[in-house]
Amino acid sequence: MQSTEDPEARKADLVAKRGYIKASLTKLIKSLQESTSELSRQNLLVKQERLTSLFSKYEELCMEILDEDGDEYEEAYMRALVMLRELTVQPSAAPAGAVATARDTPASTSSKNGKTKLPTITIPTFTGKCHEYKTFIGLFESLIHNDSSLEDIQKLYYLRNYLADEPYALIKNLPLVSESYSESLTILKDRYDNKFRITNEHINNLLELQCITKSTSTNIRNFVCNAKQELAAIKNLNQSVDTWDPVLLCILTKKLDSYTNKEYQLSRQDDKEPTLKQLFDFLDKRALALENAEPAARAPMQQRLEPTHRFEQQRFEQQNKKKTAHPSASNIAASTTSCLFCVAASG
């Protein structure tokens, strides 16, 4: 016999049940934030079990309703669960406020107990650029993945908070269980640990280096620094950069201003094959020479002249304007005369 229950009525019933679960979750999480430091370890374990049970029912109802209902409850649940796990694993840990911040890493808090307070190490948010994956995952593994005091569910929480855009979208629908942590790492590795694409991104950065339009010490040093940085990144991918000198020289010299490029061509020896190191050495030497030759800032001419001299110069310019408006033979001859103060100042 088929059920005659109205689908709309059933959905409304499920939504009402989910609302009750959400209210229970909110109440439990709020109580944890207010009184966690006063609870015993046994009480914390009971509340942790209650929190997990409520959220499991919440997820089941969301699946039946076919509605994700936003991410705020999921995030609040993850924060509360991580807080409880840390306090139950380490009973003498700090109160809730000290561990509930998403961006605080274990490495930053552990340094507080040492003799020397080291600067906080910040893990950058990974947004999906392949050439940034190695840096991100290296820091994450060093600070969080290799920390044996953290459980996988806690590591998953930290991982999710350091992802944005596409990387976060790839793993956000995984179940909030310990097993999802290793699966999340595998998904990110398969998607972004692409040696061919990473190499291409660094090569494109080389090709798109900003040209030196004006030969100043700052422009030259920035150019050399950016080029060396991209080449070092490619070399770290086990590419044979040392054999690329002819190609790299062709690319980089085209980005120099005409005067610097001419000076470089005159400086090298025609009977020897040019190398990339020689180009960088030339640019470093040229930047240093420009720095040393830069004169001290000079005040404008009018600021250096005495008030009376300035007045004489203005009067002289006004006379010249009148003579130019009504030229005559004597005026033309007089127009070649210079202001004595200007002559003295320029001398």
C-alpha cells in the first residue's frame, strides 16, 4: 500500500526537525564557549559526544531535505569539536578562547612556552595557483600535519580554514570525520601538484617580467631579483636550468632599456660564449654604480635664490615678455642678455 503523505507536508516536518536540532546545537555551542574552562574532562567528553550526535542528525536531515543550509553551522561545529578535542587530549590546556581561533597554528602557541618568543609563522591562504602549492603544503605539513598532538579531525579543520575558492570547494562536501583528512590531502595533491603546469607558470612569469623602461638602480635590482626568484623556483622542480643560458639571455636582454642593453653588449667579450651569470653580474654592477652616482636631492633654483635675487629674476622675465610682444631691433639685441643672478646661480 503506497503512502498518501503529502511531500510538502513531509518536507515541512523535516525542516521543523532540523530547526530543533539547529537550536540544540546553537545552545550547546554557546554553553561550551561560556563555561568550558570550568568543566571537568569527563563533562567535556559527554558534551563532545552530544555535539557529534546532534550534528550527525543535522546532516541526515539536510540530506533528506536536499538542502546544505549554508556553512555557518558546519564551521561552528568544527570549531567547537576542535576545542573539545584539544581540551580533552590536554586537560591543562588554555581556555576556549585560546584555541578557538581558526588561524592560530600549534606552532605559534607552542613557542609561548619556550625561553624565546619567536614570531608567529603564518600559513598563507591557498587559492588554487599551482606555483603556490608547494610553498603552502610545505608550511602546512611542517606546522600542522607533522604535529602528533593533533588528531586528524583537528588537522582537517585547520586545512579547510587555509583554503579558499576552488581548493575549498573541492573538499568542503567531504564528511566531517577523521578519514576525510587524508582524502582531502590526496585530492589537493592530485589537483595542484602538477609539475608540468607549475613549471609553465614560472616560465610565463619570466616571459612577462616588466621591462626596464628607465635605467635606475631600483628598476634594475627589481628586475634581477624577480628573474632569479623564478629561475630558482624552476630549478627546485629539478629542471636543468643551467643549460638554458642562450634562451634566457635572449628573453632577458630584450627587456632591458636600449642604453643598458648597449652597455652590456659592449662589456662582454665576443670570443667567449655569454652566460646568464655574466648578465646578472653586469646588472648588479650597473645598479651599484647608479646608486653611488646618485646626487643628493637639490632644492629648486627658486628656493636657493635669495629673495632679492628672486625678485630680480621675476622682473627680468616680465621685461622679456613685453619685449617679445613688441619686438624691435634694440629689444632683439637686449633679449640675448641674461639675468646676472641666473648666470651666477648656474655657474
